[in-house]
Amino acid sequence: MIKLCFKKQMQTPQGLEWLDIDLNIGRGEFVTLFGKSGAGKTTFLRILAGLTEPQEGYIEVNGKVWYDSRQGISLAPRQRQTGFISQENTLFPHMTLRENLEYACGSKNLHGSIEEWIVSMGLKGIEDQKPDQVSGGQKQRAALIRALVCRPEILLLDEPLSDLDVPSRLDLQDKIISAYQKTGLTTILVSHDLSEVFKLSRKVFVMDHGRIIKSGAPGDVFVNDRFSGKFKFTGQIIEIQKDGVLNIVTLSIGNQLSRVVATDEEIAGLAVGSRVVVAAKAFNPLILSKDESF
Amino acid sequence: MQPLVLTFELALAVTGILFVIGVPLACWIAFSRSRFKYIIETIVSMPLVLPPTVIGFYLLVVFSPQHFLGHFLESVLGVRVVFSFAGLVIGSVIFSLPFMVNPIKAGLQNFPPGLMEASFCLGKSRRETLFRVILPNIKPALLTGIVMAFAHTIGEFGVVLMIGGNIPGETRLASIAIYNEVEALNYDTAGLYSLILVTISFFILLSFYYLNRKTLKIF
């Protein structure tokens, strides 16, 4: 069981705000912190890892007090041994992937374990390369092994997937799930990707302005609030072509291009570059599998 | 050749001593949150702006047997600092200190904090993180400090003349010998000393830039 109760003043784009946390996480749970940038998610993880000190509070992990402002207890990060993975690459650049893992093990004789992890995470054959010689996904997989191989008390994942392309992201999500199932480690993931939250965690804490405003199963927290029979996307006009009495408007929506027919009245006041909302309702959409496209 | 040998002995000794004291000092300056850090930084950088003769003069005064420290060293420990090789080493260490400390400090300050934090989270101590993670990744800065301190010591004149004087075989360095030979109108000898110094300094700097190029390529 992890008991967290702390306060920390943090600088956000909106000015000074208080990170005010009071929650418990069960041993072996996989939970997600979800929220906008500046909500305090990363600071939350850094406080837990001992990299940032709160103003006051109490942190207990599996029966051991890591931080108690009243008693003056504050364990250093190295005494806490959290498996911490951030979105930036923190593999040591002068070491090969294998040397990074061996460094994590230290004097503990875990070479069999390292080999097993290298194989199961699909790094066999590139383990003697340096980090700058492998892809972003491979780096994050190596970082995941490095965090796990020294057998931490908890695993803290600070948006480790955010800089990856979609195939690497999906692959690493699967690797995280299999690592979680293998180790049973209490895991806290920071994410602002809903599909990731649904896929990975059983419980989500929604943060806003330094506070937990909602918690529960992802389905309960998000679906009930956000369910809508209407599609609505934000896009940008990249071309308007006149075609008889109508206009064909080409839009960029996310990474997709889409063409929409519009009347002169509908495009009045709009030009190439205008940001628009494209909405559709009163029809039943088709759901097609995309798995084969990967 | 004696002045040249003495010069390189001095440069080696000073660089070794500066490396041993420069790395911890640079670490303290780079990572300390002390309010008085800027005072230490100012003292370390003073030789960059002071005329060498000023530092030489103060060292001469402090270490002269008429003053407390010089008297103590000579009467209790039997060490005479002024007009001796030991004096040259002390003066050169002080005078070349910023050339070792400042590049290493810059390397440490530019070192990504995420890498240090990753090492701490893996259960590693500050010392282990310094030796296994930080120092191997700031090799260009370390190399710059070593070469700058070495090259600067070879080229010293004012400080070493003030504290060491001009004793043949003991404190007469190449730079002083060149000055001596010119004063005695022995231009050939002065030219030979100068040519050797120029050649050796050129090759030291050349290998430094070559090695640094390779090091930067690795990282």
C-alpha cells in the first residue's frame, strides 16, 4: 500500500499553485495520472521518487516511511529505489544498452535476469549498441528494463510513450503490460492519451490545478461524461475549390486530409488557414479494424 | 635543455595537482546551493584579471621567512617556498586554477540533470554517479581543463619570476631563460628555446583538438 499526503507549491503558466495530494494506491495496482500540462502530474512523480521535496506531508510505501515532514524524514532518491522513466532519454550515452542494465544491477548478480529481459523485450542483437545507435522505441524499452532490473518498490512512468510514433507506442504499451504482469509492481503512469489510459490502467486519477478531481475505473471516469452521438473534429482549411454551385473544402484534421462539400453561405468568412470545427450527426458510423494496417 | 626539462616537470606537477583539486572544486561550484558560492567563484577567477606580478608579489610576501606562514613552513617543516621549485608549483597552481576549474564547471553545469537523477533513482550514490556517469560524459571539458592548465603553466612568466627568481637548475624555467638569453644578447639560444616551446605547444594543442574532435564524435 502506498499512502500519499503532501503539499507542494509549484510554478505553472497560470502562476503559483498548490499541488495538494491525499490518496492511497493499493500494492500491485496499475494506476494512471491523467490531466492537462501543468496539472502537477510530473511533480507528483518527482516527489514520490525523492527528486523534488514537498513543503509538507507524509509518504509511506509498503510499510516504510519515505517522507515525513513532522519527523524530519526524507529518504534520498537512491534509498527509495524507484524505477523512474521519463519521456526524455536518460540512458547513459557512454554505455551500451547492456552496460546500462549492468550499471543498474551494480554488484548484484543479476546477469541471468538481464539476459532474460533483453530477450523478452526484443533487444537481442542490439544490446551492445550505444543509445544513439538505436531507435526511440528501443531506447525506451531498454530504459524500462533498466528500471525493472534493479527490482524497485514502485515503477514510475512519466509519459514514456509521448515521443514515439504510433507503432513503437503500441509496441511499448504491450511491453509495459507484459512487464507489469511479470513483476506485479505497483505502477504509476502519467499520460494524457485516453486510449493509453484505457489500455494500460485499471484506475485513473484525473488531476487539475494540482488536485485530484476524479478517480475510478477509466470507463466510469471518462465514458459517462464524454459519451456523445455526435462526431466533432477540429481542423484547418488548406484549400477551397469552387465546383459549380458548391465548394469543395479540403481540411487537415490531425494527420488526415478530408474533403467536405460546403455552400457559399457556409464558407462565408472562411479562408485557407482558418481553423474550423467539422461536425456530423444523425448517421450511424462504420467501425473498421485498423490492426492490419500496422 | 635544463630550463625546458624543468618547465615540463613543473607543468606536469601543476596539471596533476590541479586535476585532483579542480574536479571537486568545480563540482562544488556547479552543484552547490550555497549563498556564498559566488565568492569562491570570484576567488577562483581572480588570476584571469590580475597581472601575474601581483599574485607573485603576494605569494612572495606570504611565503617569505619574515612572515608567519613562510616562517612556520621553514622553521617547523623545513620547507622553503620562496625561490624554490615548491614555490613555483604553489604559484602556478594558484595562477592556473581557473584554467582547470572553469571548463570542468561549464561541462558539469551543462550536464543533463535527467541523467544524474536516473542514476540516483537506480540506487547509486553521488560519488558513484560522479565517477561512473558524469565524468565519462564530460571528457571534452576535462581534456580542455587539463590542456589549458598544462599549456598555461608552460607559458608562465610573471608569477614564476616573482616567487621563484632565476636560479639555474632550480627555478629558471624556459620562459625566464629566453628572457635571460635575450638580455645577454644570445639570440641563437633564445631562438632555440622559443622554437622548441612553440613546437611542443603546437603539438599539445593539435593533439588536444584532434582528441576532442574524436570524443565529441563518440557522444
